[in-house]
Amino acid sequence: MISQHYKDMCATPSVIRSLAVYATERGKEIGYENVFDYSLGNPSVPVPQAFNDAIKRLLDTKTSSQAHGYSPNPGNPEVRRIVADSLKRRFGIDYRTEHIFMTSAAASAIAHAVRCVTVPGDEVLTFAPYFPEYNPYINATGAVLKVVPADTTSFQINFTAFEEMLNPKVQAVLINTPNNPSGIAYSSETLSKLAQILYAKQEEYGHEIFLISDEPYREIVFAGADAPFVSKFYDNTLCCYSWSKSLSIPGERIGYVAVNPKAKDAEMIVPMCVQISRGTGHNCPSSIIQQAVAECIDMTSDLSVYETNMNILYKELTDLGFTVVKPGGTFYIFPKALEEDAVAFCEKAKKYDLILVPSDSFGVKGYFRMAYCIDTEKVERSLAALREFVNKEYK
Amino acid sequence: MISQHYKDMCATPSVIRSLAVYATERGKEIGYENVFDYSLGNPSVPVPQAFNDAIKRLLDTKTSSQAHGYSPNPGNPEVRRIVADSLKRRFGIDYRTEHIFMTSAAASAIAHAVRCVTVPGDEVLTFAPYFPEYNPYINATGAVLKVVPADTTSFQINFTAFEEMLNPKVQAVLINTPNNPSGIAYSSETLSKLAQILYAKQEEYGHEIFLISDEPYREIVFAGADAPFVSKFYDNTLCCYSWSKSLSIPGERIGYVAVNPKAKDAEMIVPMCVQISRGTGHNCPSSIIQQAVAECIDMTSDLSVYETNMNILYKELTDLGFTVVKPGGTFYIFPKALEEDAVAFCEKAKKYDLILVPSDSFGVKGYFRMAYCIDTEKVERSLAALREFVNKEYK
């Protein structure tokens, strides 16, 4: 019999996706180049040629079963070793092969990490503003996602609210830095304070609280930002990575869980992920893609365009009088809307062919997100529309 | 806090995998070419060159975002159309794009299909002998897998036992034809009778019973076998396919769910799969691999070696006095052991460097599985060992 639960879920379309569909439709009327579509976080810079070359070289030099055969369940061991070595070299943590579990990007990494450290009914805390897909990700595990209200002055952590919400049912805390949608990176000070609170609460509650760190934007950090590696601050950290944004390959679905070697039962987490994957139907990312990312391990796409775009938008938005915290990374910016109702604000923006995402689904009211992973030329052309929108509607 | 459930699962290693590890270790002592390793179902024939060429051509001709960008959640729409058209052309069922959901091979297809048509507590029936991974696959959904005892005379369906086990809690029936481990394909007669019973029980219980058809071996069918397309027999069928065996690309994790257009709520199943994928962390197979299989849609590896191997083994086994039903497909054969305890039988076989898998974990006692996806030359060399084993131990 058809599951009513999943049938009902179909009835609630994603706000972001609906806006993207609107932008595409509008593009058919006026030309997509004239729609200032800031809706989707889809990388605009190309994959490095070295990545495509690596795939071709692997196809030419490997046997069929080396290229396309089953990986062992935790992933290709040589790929896992290369990932561990790179993390160790870059961040000074003693990762080894057995700490790395290859996943279908960050979504899959989070799906595994949460199941490792919670049981149904446990609480997982995250911080607004947050990626709305965390709701289905966590709900499907049986754990309950609770959202700590935002510190809207800085979009760092609202520690007062956090401490009020902590209780013995909290088994995991899920963070995302640099952050979608705010663009803010958690500072060393923020992460130190977070770790200090978690260590104290572990002691008080008599059980571990795991920090699940969702890091798809780790490599997109702007000049001057303090964006340290999360796992350095707290032993019980599971780092969830994706190459989607750093190599501009979101469709290849490739990432990993890196278990802090000092975490409780660190040696058990990857074997547990293997067991979890049997039930989620995951069973490893593509073999050839695993090997190709390993060949490009310390490489990224040319990500500089995102910083260029951020600076253009940040200047224009502040010039226009918006309240906005300057992003430290990602390709998002999260200004305060010019009226209380962000949905109404974004609806009005459509008249100027500006596609902005209201903040409500990110767990904050009165803000909006712009995903500036688009050509700089288009960002520049959008400024006139932005000015016209603000001047006509709000001055 | 670490999940005890998944931690405990780590303590029960797979029998097949343990045997494969033994074979590898033994290979280090005497040379792997001298170990007659019939343990793993890992395709031995190479990928078609056309598949690798397709990947290279896609990398050369597509833009970065066409090659590696996000697919829409149900999969690349052009790929889904090509899959639907191929199924329609080959099997005469009116599949359209909206009936195809791209998955990370059959494991992921089953994970989605079962969640679509059951809720926790429902029963799913399957038939012995069966692929033991069905246990974790189904258990993780919350549904309960129950195994119908085998008809060991033919390894078709034991309908008497099936009808006794049917009850209103059964919401899905999971079949695998051609079958791992028996190698048997369900005949038209078997599938007609199965459909007839399911139609009657749907009527009686007042709810649908879905047939989930796991078909990774669909393209490996031997001369003379009656191995019809399952979905033709029963409207409420979800076909779960994988290219792992047909194109020898098990590591690429690519397959689909094809929803019978006549199924109840057929138009809802793919959108529901999308919702399910948000919680399992699946979110589409690799973009480039999706496009490459579409370019090779009606192609397979040269699968003839499997039939050659089957015929050699079937003749030798029957000459040696084994009771064995001749396989209609796959690369498995499932003879009766020469003593009641198949585990003891397979343990003795190790002395002759024959790696055979006892049937116990497939839900039948007293049989063993040989996976003959190995070189024919090695199959031929193994016959002397097989003869020596039988003559020394059992004559």
C-alpha cells in the first residue's frame, strides 16, 4: 500500500526549487540572461580540466574491474588513504585510512553520521539560519531536529539560546560553516566556545555529544575571514565533506565522513557507516569518480569569482542601505529585507526580475538569500535592477 | 552517543565476504590463480569499450555543468526518457519518463521501492533461496522481511507455503529473477500464478500488494530459458534494475526503479522516491555515469562466458552425481551438498582450494552456491579439484 507519509511530503514543494522553476519560466519569456536568478546554489565555475583528464587517464590505464568494479564498502582504500593524508597534511590531525568513509556527497555523509550517533527520539540541535534540507535528513533517521534561534547581529552562534536548549536528549549538534545561507564562517572564538560548552555538557550528562560538521563550502573562504577547521576544536567531531562546490561537480555525488581519530570509538564509526549504508541503499559513490577526486585531492576549481561577486554585491547592498553581515565564504549573502515580511519583499523583487529567496525556510524571518554563483557580468547587470527595486518600492 | 544497534551489526560479518577474504589470503600462499574462488558475484567480463568511449565523449562535448552539474532529483530527464523508451520498445509496456527514477544500482532501487509501499510494521515476503542482503535492506525501512521456504525441486515458487504466509499485513512481495543464488529464472507459468494469487489477495484484503522485482541479472539469460519480463504479469510492479552485471560496472552504482504505468498511483511513485531520497542521503547517481549508460542503453558486455561456464560446471556436477537444477541465467549455480551440513561440506572443500558458499545464509539448508563469474580457463582447471574433493571425501 502506498506510503501516505511520503505521498504527503510531495505536496510541500521546496521554496527554493519553486523560485528556480519560476526563473526558468520567466527566462522563456524575456531571455534567461535577463532574469537575475539568485535562487540556486549551483556552482557556476567549470570543473578543473585536470579532473576530466584524470577520468580519461583512469579509463585508459586501469583494467575494467579497477575502473568500474565494486569498491569495498567504506570506499576505495587507496582513495581513503589519499583523503586522510591530505587532511593530515593540511590540518595537522592524525587521520588514517580507517577514519574515512566515502559517501555520495554531504547529504549522504550526514545521513550516515547522524545514524551513527543517535537513536530514534534523540535530539539533534542546529543553528539558524540553516539549510532547510536538514529537516528531511534528520527526520528520516528518527531523531528530532531542533533549531537554535539565530544571532542576527553576526550570524555566529546564539550561545544563550543554545545553552537553554541543551538537555540530556541532545546527542548531536549539526553545524555548517562557512554557512548556507548566511555566508558566515564560524570564528575560532565561536568554535572554542562551542567546544567548551559541549565538553562540559558531556561531563554533566555522562554521554558523548557528537559534533557533525557539514563542510561543503570549506574551500570557499574569502580574504580576511577566520574560518578554521572545525575538527581541531572538538574530539567528537564527524566532518562531512563534499566536492560538489570545490570541484564544481555536484552531480557526481562525492564526499566523505572523516572521523576525528580522537573521537569516542573512532575505529568503530566507519564500520558502522558500512552497516548503515546497507539499509539506505547507498553502498559507495561511483568507483571512477572516487579515483578521479583522489587524483585532484588538493585542487579546486577557480573559485575566485565568488569573492569578486560577493564584494560587488556587498558594496551595492550596503550603499543601498541594507543591513548585511559581510560573508566570510560560500557563494551566499544574507541581507535583512526592507520590510518585516521577507516573502512579500521577495515577491515584489520578482517585478524587477530579481529572484531572491526569503529567509523563512532557513529558520529566520525578515532576511533573504542571494546565491551569487553566477557570472560576474550578470551580477553587475543586476545592480541597476536592485537599485530600481529599492528606490521604487521602499523610498 | 554511539548507536549500539549499528555497532552490534558490525559484529556479524557476511559469510560470503569472509570466504572471499579467505580466498585472497590463501592466494597469497599458493598464488591466487590456484585458488578456485567461487565466492563473489563480481563480474569478470570487461565493460564494453563503447561505455568508456561514451564517458570520454561526454567529457569532451558537454559543458562542465551538463557533464557534472546537479541532476534533477529523479535523475537526468533525458536519461529517464531513454530508459523508458528502451523498456517500452523491448517489453511493450507504456513506460514514460515520469515512471523512471534513477538510483545507485539495485540496492538503492529496493531501498526506495520498499519505503514507497510499506510503513514500519508491514510485512514483506520473499522466497528462499534469497540474497541475504535483503535482511538489512528491509529491516532498515521498519518493515519485516519474512522468507517463504524454497521449492527445492525446481527453485520456482513454493506456492503452498506462500499462500499460508500471506496475510493482510503483507504489503509487498520481493522477488529476484533470474535468481541469486539458484540461477533459476521464474517461468511464465510461475509469474502468472503469482500474479493471480496477488490479484485475489488484493481484492480480499482491500489494499494493494506491490511486487518489487529485483532484476540485476535480467540480461544474463541462457539458451532455452523461459525468463519473461516480470512487470508484464502484474500491474502493481516496481522493477528494480542495475547495470552492475549487464555492463560489468558494479562500482559505478547505477540503476533505476521503473514503475509499471498501470500501478496504483503510478504517477506518484517517482515523486515519492524523491522524498525518500532526501532522508537516505541518496540524491541521484553520478551525473556522468547516468549519461553514459543512456548512450549504451541496449548494449551489454559480452556475457556469453557465463553460459559457457555454466554448461561446463553443470555437466561436471551432474556427472559427479550432484543433484542440481540447471540455471536459466545469472552466473550462479546451486547444487545440493553431499552431506546435510552445507557448512561442513564447504569447509571440507577448502582443503582442495575450492571456495564454495554454504546455502544457510540464503535461507535453505544443505546446498551451496558457486559464482562462476571467473575465467573459463580457471573453471576448467577447477574440475580436477572438484573430482578429487568428491572422490576423497564422499566415495
